Amino acid sequence: QVQLKESGGGLVQAGGSLRVHCAVSGRTISAYAVAWFRQTPRKEREFVAALNWMTGDTNYADSVNGRFTIAKASAKNTFYLQMNSLQPTDTAVYYCAARRSTRSIFAREYDSWGQGTQVTVSS
């Protein structure tokens, strides 16, 4: 089974930028779609962005489209979420995930998850 681990979370001021990474190990990643979700105590886990590893196709939640970018990283078997123009409403625990299928916006359709990394945006 694929194993995922997030890194790069932290504290940033509103309007700033942050990049979180997800390292993938275990089974091959080439047949997977990967994604970022986020969760706060106020809301259910929500979709942020997804990437088809083989094709590079992406999709984004409306709330982050134009501000966030999901992409493969230069490091082997690593992808990231570049977050720009951050706002306090972006504060959440960010999780990376993978599934052996096409991209999906539904958390329940992903079967491999990291443990999350905290992103806090101050005003």
C-alpha cells in the first residue's frame, strides 16, 4: 500500500505564501491520482486540488482556484501544494491522499492518506 507523508506546514501571515510537500513511498505512484484535502474543526474534510500523476492533469476547488497549484516536485516521488495569497480561512490541517483511479473530489474515494500538516494563516 502507498504511504504518504506531508511536510512544510507552518505559520504565515495573510497574503503570504507557503508550500507543503507530500512524499510517497511503498508501491508505485505512477498508476495513482494524488490530491490535497484540508480539514478544520468547523467543517468536514474538503477537497483542495488533485493531480493525475501520469498525465499531469489537475483540478481545483473553486475556493482555491487561481491561488493554489498542485504539481510534481523535483524530488523523487514527491508532490506539493503551492499556496499563494493565503487568508485566515485557509487555516486547516492539510492532508495528501492517493487513489488507484482517476481524480476525484470526494475524500471517501481515496484510500491512502498522510497524517496531515498544520497550516495557520494569521491576520
